Amino acid sequence: MTSNPMIHSKAVENVILDSKPMTISGAVNKTMLLLAIVVAVACFSWSICLNGYIDRASLLITISAIAGFILAIVTCFKPNVSKITAPAYAICEGVLVGAVSFMYNQAYGGIVVQAISITLLALFAMLFLYKSKAIQATDTFRKVIFISTAAIAIFYLIGFIAALFGHPMTLFNGGTLGIVVSAVICVIAALNFVLDFDFIERGANTPLPDYFEWYGAFSLLVTVIWLYFEILRLLAQLNRRN
């Protein structure tokens, strides 16, 4: 989750404009490119699962998850290499999105289309609210979202460690508490879009070097995929109750 203000502030420390300046249109174009990469690779990953090569898909998921995590860390702290790491990260995430989406769709037919629709709706709704200044990235807003996002990250980490020791988290099995927690996480993820939009706008006005267009696009992609996966989980829980 790179949408928090701490990561963004560290990324721009001691940055010198030694190339073309960053532009909003440039960041938008690169975001569209990264999303296109994710969709293309996701279709390939989905087809592998559809053809019955589950073992290969599982191996690809493991490799992609590890590689994607490493690329995300590198991109966060070395934005000047994001032109290379951001597309590579999009490829890794495309593998995960395709395989995970296939598994969810097998269990709950039509859930993927619903999740994609809601994710895009949330993205454009937050963009509208941001552009209309209904929601502004004030210092207080940044702190609240950062603390909330950090808390969720710790929550994920605890669940991961528990699973390693044979105690998988059963919170998200369709119970009321699990649904409420998932819904709250979805809201926090969606609000992270405001920080991404703000970073891109402020970066263009500063201005920052043009490689920050890739960094801004990468940050938006992280938030989109995070929200998509959380919406998938929320919809799955709702389906279990029906």
C-alpha cells in the first residue's frame, strides 16, 4: 500500500528537477498503460487456470506475489526507476488478478464482473469528489488515512503470520463482523485514491521530474488492485450468507 502520505513525502525528498516536468496527463496516460498491462496479463493467467493448469497457476501466483512485493518496495524508495519497475509490477499483479479472479468466479459466478464494476465506480466517484473539492487531502485527512492504512497492513501481517503457523484467519467467512471489517477496509482503500490524486496534482504543480508520472501511476494501480481484491472478498462473504 503505497498511497500513504509518509511514502509519498519520502519519495520526493531532495528531488531535483533535472528532466522534463511531470504532468497530470502524463500520469493519466501511464496509469491507463499499467491497467492495460494488468488486464492483458490477467486474461493470460485466467486462461491458464481455465485450461486446467492449476499447478502452473499456483507456481506463477507464488513467484508473482514475491516479485511484486520486491518491486513495490523498490519503487516506493527509488521512484527514479519506476519507469522499469512499475510495468514489471503491473505484470506481476496481472498474474495474481487473473488467477485469483478465476478462483472467485468458480465459487461465485458473476462476482468478478460485479467487483470490477464497483471498483471502477469507486475510482470515478472519488475522482469526482476530489475534483469538486467535496473531499480534500488536508493534513488531518492524510494522517487519518495513513494511520488507518497502517493499521490494516498490521492486520494483514498478523493474519499472514497466523496462517503460517496453521491458524488461518476465520474472520472473513461470511459472519457479520467479517462483512463489516471488509466494508471498512474497502472504504479506507477508496479514500486512498484521494491521496493518489493529490500527489499527482501537487507533483505536476511543483513540478517534479517526469519519472514521477510512473510513480504516481504505480501508486494508483496499487490502490485499484487493493480495492478490487477487498471488494471481491466482501462480495464473496455476502454470497455465503445467501
